Amino acid sequence: MGVYYRMLPTFHWLWTLLLFVESIRAAVTWNATPFNPASFPLAVRTPYLSAWLPQGAGAALNDVWPTFWTGQILGWAGFVKVDGQAYSFLGAPVVSGASFNKAVQKSSHFTATQSVFVLSAGPVDLTVTFLSPVEPTDLVRQSIPFSYMAVSARSTDGGTHSVQVYSDISAEWVSGDNGLQATWNTSTGSVITHQVQLANPAVLSEVADHTQYGSAFYSTLSSAGATWQSGADVTVRAQFINNGRLPNTRDTNFRAIQDNWPVFGLAHDLGNVGGTASAPVVTSVGHIRDPALKYIVAGGGTQLRSAYFMSKYSTAAAVISDFLNDYSGALNRANSFDSKINSDASKISADYASVVAISVRQALGAIEITISKNSDGSFNTGDVIVFMKEISSDGNISTVDVIFPAWPILLYTNPQLGKFLLEGLFRYQATGQYPNKWSVHDLGSSYPNALGHNDGRDEPMPVEESGNMVIMALSYAQKTNDLSHLRQYNGLLDQWTQFLITDSLIPANQISTDDFAGSLANQTNLAIKGIVGIKAMSQIASLLGDSTRANNYSVGDFAVKNSNSITDWNPTLQSIASSYVNQFQTLARSSSGPHLTLSYNNANSWGLTYNLYGDKLLKLNLFPQSLYQQQTAWYKGVAQPFGIPLDTRHTYTKSDWEIWTAGIMTDTSVRDLFISSVRKWAADGLSSQPLGDWYETTNGRPEGFRARPVVGGHLALVSQPRWA
């Protein structure tokens, strides 16, 4: 963000492109464990606090700018002075009138909660730790939209060295439009906090997926050696580079984000540093907005909802102070979480553990935990709804077929978060405002406005979404023994199951969650989902004490027909789900090879039957073991260098469905083939984006999507009883 390219937005983006191209040309020259990902999560906590370090084939922490998940620059720079010599360690700043070297990156490492870099600044090593807490069982902490950066220094030559550390963020953190005017202020005391926001915020709106209201905060605990400054990027950075400290002055010339790029700097003097690592310099970065979302309620009304943490903290200053002072505790809890998830995943394989680790922050960074207010203005902590943004593939809110692939991470970390996600969908449809007989696709087309689809014109995925809702409702109840949703929304679950009875054995021409592949009639995998959903409803009925419906789920005598004149049948002769399974095996069997088809009567077609995972997850034992053995053998013979194609229409696949399919394999060697293929893709250096989940099996190139929460599906094996 130096003067040489921060003159015009076009040149700004051109410079970014050039830096990216150079990073692609580079190779990883440091020790990268467990591998070098496409993009390192730096501060990833919500859809709007989402900062990443793009990699390509390799980019050090100080080679490129951190970016928002969309790829737009988030100015975040860091310098260190060692015995008077300045080095950059974060970002790609260019500062006229000041001389500095680049620290040399020695290693990078990621866990489920942290990205850690070690860089050599002359005779001193810096360890830079980015911690985005993952605390799903603590609704207050998990809902705090803040992340940490901690920097410690250690001498490597046996001597002691004078060390000062500096970092800043720019006003780019508050908007997707750098032409808009920002304002800012700095507060001091026990905590030094820079606060920046738009001069004219637009509540509940976005530009380029950035929120357009609320404030960004950059903070540190005050100390004898702490100084601060706000001002133009080159001015503030040059001040530190030349003097090793900041003058504690405010820039009061409020202006456009791209006008002399205002930045907000913090500096600490560590004094003389020896061979023992210094206490870390801890900064927090975050973004607070209120209201968090608008949600439709009965009668077409709307409700403004706030982030859950606001029930505990009345001011931004209070949450920031608590967050900073809790760094040591947060780090200990993060290390414990990292250790547990790594241990659980490593029981399957080291490759699997690495895929799980890079997925966790991305998956949970798409959700927000919200509460409503009582009539007296107090927060109603008993009214919790979690919302999920469908990042990159759309801006929809709580998309059912995005929640579904992400479901394993919720079952693993805290199933209650899953219940709160489903609550928003159940509650809306229970008002009767959604007119279709199947489940709604999402709660709204434009995050953060969850306004439903009272016209019934949401993206139609009738079997997909109805099956998803019934399966998730049962899996939550099985995991927790909490039957409250099953009781409260039994009518909706029954309604959706009635639709599955009519349209899942032979699905009409429709799209599934893989809508990019197009619509298709008689989809085998979609039929599996519907049949599993019917059996799941039988289990729900059993849990609720309705033994008649559980044993013989039926709506009376009816015929199921298609163009091939499938024989009429009477569902009262046996359970519907079991009858469907028997018929399905005839309909879906290929006549040209030992595999299931992609769609009925297309013998040469096949696809990933990942929906069989629901049968295993729910322990239904609905489909015969021979079917799983057949699919296992088939996939082993059709693998490409980066995995098994999604289906025969294309050579691309999806990483979430690869891992789900791994979970139904009867041979661990084939299971591990799926896993190693996903790991190979995640580490192939052909992308600079947060995990994209949709990619080519022939060469590992990304097809589209980035930063989506569906990578929560990578936890399918630690969430599934068979492998956990």
C-alpha cells in the first residue's frame, strides 16, 4: 500500500495482480507443515471477518497482501526493527522515504485454529501466530467477531538485540468500495483501540460481499513501550521504520478509503531480546455491526437480531478488553482443541488430519450466532438462531443444501449449533408463509436479510432439501437425545416426508445440490437421499412413540409409475422405505457394469453415491452391504489423479462429496484413495483462494467457488460412527 501504486484503484488492482503472478512463479522455500495450502486463514471468524493469505505455488507472509475471501485486498502490514534495521514481516508495503529489508520466511504451519509463521529478521526470529478461536460450545466466545495476531521475537546468534514491532490495518476492512469515505478515532487507556467505519453506512447491506455498516477495530493492551498513530499509509509506516516508535497522533482528515490510504498503526518496544522468546505482542482485529441480521417472522413481519456476545458486553470496549486479556486462555483452549481434532482425525490418516485442519476455520467462519430482544429491550438469550452465509456460490442465507454438506463439523464440534441453524428454517416454515409442500431452499437471497420466500420462488430442490431436513433433524436427535425439534416440528417433517414418498423413488426432472451440473430426471443419488429420508422419518416416529407409523410409514394405497410402467404396488404390504430399496436396486443397476447408474436406464452412467452416507450416519442399515461393496470396487477402478469424478457428465468433482463417499467405502485402501486425492488437490499450488471444493480430477485445477462452509463435510469421517 505504498505511494507507488496506491494512486488509482485500477493501478492498485494491477499491482495486486503482478504480486500474485510473482507468487505463482515462486516455489515454497520454507518448511511448510502439514502442507502449503492454497490460502492460509489469518483472521476468519464470520462472513465479514475473513482475512486470508493467498498462496498459489507459494507466497511468504510478507510477499503479498492479505485479502478478503473474495480476493479484495485487506491492508494489513507489519514491520520489525532489530538493532535499528527495519524488516517487513506482513503484507507487501512499499514505503517511499524509508529503507527496510524483507524478513525471510523459514516455516509455516497450520492447525484447526492457528496459522503460524517463523521469519528471520537478521539475528532475530519472529514467530507470528494468527489465532481465530474455535469455541463452539461457548456461544458467547464463538460469536465474538474478533481474531488475534501475536508476535514474539528470539535471538538466534547468542546475543541480545533491541527489537520493536509494528503493525497496522487500513480502512479497506470496512467496505467493498474503496471510493467511499471513512471516519475513525482512537481511544487510549488500558487498551489502545483504533476504530474505523464508513461515514455514511448502509445498514443491512453489502458491496462486493463486504458489509457496509458497523466498525472495524484494531487494538492492543497498553504498556510502557506501546505507541500508536493514524494517518496515510506511507506516513505512518515511515514513522516507525525511521524512528522505531509512533507519535501517538490522530489524523483528523476523514476521506475516501483510497485517498492517501488511511491506516491505523500500533507499535511496541520489546527492549533487548535474547535467546528466550519474548512475551508476545498481541493485537486483536475484528468487526462489530448491529443489527446482525433481519429475520422474517409470522404475518410477514421482521425482527432485528444481534450477535449473541452482545448479551454479555454492553460496549465494544468491554468485549475488546476481555478478548485481549484472555489471549493466554484462548491459546490454551485452542491448543487443546487442535490436539483433540488432530488425534481423532489421525486415527484415520495423517492426510485426513491435514485436510480436516485446513477446513475448520473456513467452515465455522460462515456462521453467525444471533439472539433477539425482549419487549423491554433486553436480550433474549433463550431465543438463539444461527445463520449461515452461502459464500461465493451465492449470497443466500442458511441454504439447506449448504448446511447439509457442512453438517459433519456441527455434529463433531457442537450439535447444538446445528439445531440452532435448523431452527431458523423450521420456525419460518411453521408460520405457513412458505407455500410449497417441500422444504424451502434457503431463508433469503441476500445476506444478511433473511426474508424468506413467501412467493415460493426460491431455487427448487424439492427432494434434495426435504430429505436433507429430515436427515439432519434425526441425526441431531440421535447425537443429543434432544427430541424437542422432532416434537415441535413433527407436522413439517411429516409433510416433507409425504412429498418424498411421492417423488423420491423415481425423482422428477430437477436439480440437486450439485445444481451447476444441471437438472436430470431419475437421479439415482437423489433417490437414495429421499429413501433415506423416508426411513429417517420412520425412526423419528419411533422416537416419538408412534409405533404404527414407524413400522409402516404409509399414506394409503397408491401406484408409483414412470414412463417404463413400473408395477403398481400397495405400500401397506411392507414398509415404504424397504420397498423402495428393493425397487431402487432394480431401477438403478447398470446392465453394462457392476455399479449404480447416474440416472435410471442410462447403463453407461455412474456418479458418486455420497447420499448413502446418510444411511451409515443414521445407522439405518437400509441398503444392503453388497451395494456398498459394489460401489467400493467400482470407484477404485475409475479414479483420476485427483480423485473420482462427481459423475460421468464431467471430470470434475467436489471435495466434500469425495470425503462423504470415503465414509461409505468397505475397503480402507479405497477410503484412503479418496482422502489422499483431496489432500493432493488442497496442496497442489494451482489456486490462491480459500478452499474451493469444486475442482478437476484430471489436473487439480479449481472449477469455481471459494471459502464455502461445505468444507465442514471434510469432518464426515470423525463424525460417522464407523470411522470415529
